[in-house]
Amino acid sequence: EDVLSPREIEVLALICEELSTKEIAEKLFLSPRTVDTHRKHILQKTGMQTLVGLVKWAFRYGLVSA
């Protein structure tokens, strides 16, 4: 069972706040490509295929709150 890294959880929380890749990159001092890579890994680890599914998964498992 894969576990999300602390950085992946940060990226996931910002995705759930509806920030764009560029906004996430600026906020975390990363390149947009690095953010895309984190997103890809998060999707793989969670088994989700879409960002909507990913957001639902994050709320279901209590990684983010409303």
C-alpha cells in the first residue's frame, strides 16, 4: 500500500483548494512540471483517474477538510 509523501499531501490540499498548477508551483516554490509530476504520482498511488475522483478520495480519507 502506497502512502502519500508530505509534499504530495501539500499538493493534494492545494488541488482541493482549486489552485492551478502554476499557483501551486508558486506557492510551494516548485516548477510547474514538478507539480504535474506530484499530481501524476498522487493519482497513481490513490488509483484515481480524474481530479474530481482525487478530491473525493482526499475528503473521504480525511486528508483535507471543507
